[in-house]
Amino acid sequence: MRKKLFLLIVFFGLIGFTSVRAQLAKQKKYPKEIQKGKLATAIISESVFYFGGMSYLQFIWYKDHKRVPFHFYNDNSGYLQVDKYGHAFGAYLESYIGYHWLRSSGVSKKQSLLYGGTLGFLLQAPIEVFDGMYEGWGFSWGDMIANSAGASLLIGQELLFDDQVFKYKLSLARSEYAPMANGYLGNNIWQSLFYDYNSHTYWLSGNINRFVLKDMLPNWLNLAVGYSANGMFGEFKNRTYYRGVQIPETVRYRQYLLSLDIDWTKIHTNSKILNTILQAMAFIKLPFPAIELNSLGKVKGYWVYY
């Protein structure tokens, strides 16, 4: 998942800022004719990212790993499935950007779903194949299923609702476990994104008015359900030492969360810059009070949950 997160960040930084802004500023007002300039930009940008990412994996990421016969790796229980939620998030985000960028370029909905909605799966599938050919990795059916689920979430909602009623979001905060691990979980919030799955929380965020109190609350107010896990110092079981330093014993457990959220795509101002910033935050869960039910059988409340 770490290499996929790296590629996802590069991808989002490369095209997400502009494409999200383009399609969200005037939702449902897509051009009726092909915008050749926009379409060419989308195709070229995605092609550059794709071939650049594949080259990075081939010549940098795997360079110290031995090439071996194609093999499988069952990591479905790893990191209490937080890793799989991350795969789905990456695929959803990539499909979301691909679909809406094509729509904003004048491509029909059917073709945008076919070529853009499947982008998350198409981008991540080759990475899984590469994993199957190198020592220390392996082809994971669980990863493939998660990738498919992320892309399907985008496609299914567009077919059913002609909208993304539920948006898939991420919140990130450096976990309390990171300082105990002597660098194993990273030394700062940026490294936590790659090394510390305790710091990840994935959310489905949906508009309250649409399902419960129609037009009685601000249209940007959402209800979000989240999943995370804690106590993890390793993929399947916890390490006891790292670089000669003992890691404290912890209990691994799952967290199920309920919180409020803001749909940034529903907020528009007179400032193009501010609108762009808000729209680019479409996949970030806002810190809010939250209630947690965990697999230890405990219920916890947070004044602010990141």
C-alpha cells in the first residue's frame, strides 16, 4: 500500500487540483460538445502519470528486490483491513477524477464511466501484477477486490443517483503509537501517511437532508461513518523490537465511528481561489466531534476527531 499511496499523492497533485475544480465549480453543467483542449490535457496528463508511475515502480521501487516467478500473497487480515480501505479510497479518488474530468471535457456520461470511472482499477491493477513478480511482495486478490470496490462506488452511484451521494474520505492524524516505535511508524505526520496505519481513518460521508431532514439543514452538512484501527506495530502481529529498541505491548483493535462532516463541494464563494481550495478538499474529512464503538466493546466520545 505504501507505494500506492505515493503514486496516489503524485496523481492527485498532478491533475486532481485542476480537474476537481473544473467539474465541481458548476456541477451538472457539463458541455454538450467535446472540448478538445481539455480532453487532450486530461489524456496527456493521465498518460504521463501512468507511464511515470510504472517507470518509478520498475526502476526505483523494485530495484532492490529479486525478480521471482509470479506468486500470490494473502494479506487480507493485514493491518486489520485498514490497508484494504486505503486501496478502495485510492481507486475511488482516481476514478472520481477521471470520470469528472472527461465529463467536463464534453465526453458523454456512458463513455466517461467506461474510460474514467474504471480508471482507479486500471491504474492499480498493474501494480498488483508487479507485486506478484518480486520477492517480498505478491499478487493480492484482496487488493484487487478493494480496488474494484473503490471504482464501483463511483460508477454505481453515478448510475443510480447521477451523483456522488456518498463521498469516500480520509482523515489523518499522527497516532499515539508513533513516538513509541523508534521510527518504525514514521517520525512525522507525512511519514505517518506511509508507515502508520493507526493514523488512517476512512469515511463514507453522505448528505443529511437527502435522507433524513429534507431542506431543514444546510445542504453542506453531512453525516459520516468511519473505520480505523489501533494498536498496530506490524502487518499481522506486532513487533517487539525495532532497531534495538523495545516496542511496548499493545492490543490491536478496530474502531467504528460516527461523526458530522462538511461537503466542501456544496460551498461556493465569490473567490475563485477560495472555491478552488474548497473543491480540492472534497476527499478530506473535517475534524468534528465523534462517537466510537470499538472491538474491545467500549464506547468513546471525542470532542474533536481527526
